[in-house]
Amino acid sequence: MRRVSLVVALVFATSAWSQVDAGAELDGGLVEVDAGQPVDAGVSAPAVVTPVLPAPVVQQAVLVPVQKAEEPEKPSSPPIDLSFLLPVTPALSSLFYDFSAVYSRQGFGFAEGPMTLTGLRFIERNSGLGKMTVYFVTQLIMAFGEAAAGSGLVQKHLGTSYGPGYRIDYYQRFSDEEVAAMRRSREATGDSMLSSNMSLDLQLFLPIQGQSTASGISAEITPLTIEFADSGEVGMEVAFSYTRIQDPVPGSSRLRVYDNLGVPIRFMANWRFFAFQLQWVPNLFGGIGFEQKYVEQNYLKSLEGSSDKPIFYNNSPLSLSVSAHPLRWLFVRATGSWNRYTLDLGSLGFALEAGVRL
């Protein structure tokens, strides 16, 4: 029995030694064996093995500041371009359209007093409407003359012979070649007009309750423009116009009429924000205007007529206009006029306009 106990003790001892011999050695560390209490000879107890682990290596974190990436500098926004609102320097040959409202008070220098006018005005500069109007009128007149020459209604005058108590005029019909030359001249004139610059000025005057009592129209065509400089800012124009305005005589049922068949001649200066225009309108009904006696004669003759006949004014006004263009599409214009060349307030007048330019 003692031998058996000894064998068992040897087996356990061998097992414990093998466990100690096979223990893990970490990083050169030692394995410590705790034998515990002495084993009673009659009781066998296993040995307790306690491994000793190396102390953990603690790595200290190093905080590295992260630099914020520099953002690229944003380009500054360009300033708002408002140049499209500013008026361009208007050459005399430039194209534009004016629409405006007109308030006018014109004194013609006679006893009936001034006229108050309200109306609308349309100006077309150097575009197709005035050009086509002149084209059709001139082509119609020249075509009528051409047809009259071709039919023999009009003949060319060859000469005149005189004798005692008589006179003989000699005429001859136009040949086919001469009529064909007239046609070529008419066509060439039409082509020249279509390639030129012409302007149209239309005004319509309407009475407004409490403001004006006059009504009428004014139409003007400008076929000739002369520029004094390459910029086109300074020059002159020659036009053809017709104006007829009628107004009841204050305190009477009789009408007075301003009638003008004229050839306006004006000198113009156009700049970026301002324009000036000096204009004289010689009236063919009033003796062109140099001689005031024709205006007086027409007025006195009409004044002596019956009450159903109008009183006629045929003045040749001289006027100065100043236009301001604060923006490209807006304008205001003031015009002062001297309608009868006498030194009195009754001969003066003015017109105010405000409108849009396209």
C-alpha cells in the first residue's frame, strides 16, 4: 500500500514538473511555482502554477495639431455694369424712335391770345417709315410725268417764232428713247432715296377737358441731313412740314387756325446727355417770314370775313429746344419759340415733352 502511494506521488510530481517545464516564457519572464502547503503523506494534492505576465507597454499618444487647409481666395464679384442704361452719343444718322406727351402754350402775337395745346408726338429718326413715304410720293409724281410724256399729253417745247401780230410755239412729242431715259432716272432716284437717311415727325393735338381746346395735326419729313463732323454730333437738316391747328376763339364760337406749309431749317448739336436744336420754319403761306406784313395782311383779311370763316395765323416761328437724356430710354425736352417777330410776350410760346426713346 505504501508502494502504491509512493508511485502515485511520483506520477503527480512528474506531471507537475512537466507543467512547470512547459510554461510559457513571455519576453524572458520567469514562471513562479507555488508549492503550497506540505502534502500529507496520505493525501496527494496538485501543484498550483501561477504565470507571471510582463507589464503592458503603454504608448503615450502624441497630439499633432492638424493645420486647416487654406481655402483659395474667392474672386471678388465684378461690379454691376449699368452702362447699358446710359445714353449713347447720338449721331445725326443714328436710328431711334421717340414717343412723348406734349403740353404747349403758343402765343401768335394777335388779339385773340395764346393757344393751349395737348397732344402726342412720334419721331422716327433715319428709319423706314419716313423713307418709304418719301419714296412713294416722289415715285408717284415722277411716274405721272413719265406717263404724260409717253402719251403725248405733255410735249417738249422746241422754240417760239414771232411775227407781226402773232406768236408760234413749236412742240414735239417725246421719243421712246426719251421716255425710257425718264424711267431710268425715276428708278435711280428711288434707289438713291432707299439708301439714304430720312426722318419722320408726327404730332396729334387733342383737346383735354379743362386743359386745352385746340386740335390738329403736324407732319414733317426730313430728307436732307448734313453732318459737320465725323462724330455726327453737330450738323444741320432741311425738312418739309405741314401743320394745321384750330382752336375756338375765347368767348366766341368763331375758330382761329394756325396754318403752316413750311421748310424747317435747323442746326443741331447732340451729346451724351443733352441735345440742342435751333430751328426756323419759313411758312410759305405767310411770305416765308422775313416780311411780317404778309402775316398781318392774311390775318386782317381773315378777320374781316364772316363769322363762319376762320381767322388765320401764318407765322414763321423761330425756336430753341433743349433735350435731356438721363437714361438711354427716357428723355425730357423743353422748347421756347418766338412766333411773331415783335418784342412782346404775346409772341412767345413754350412746349414741354416727356417720353421714351427706343
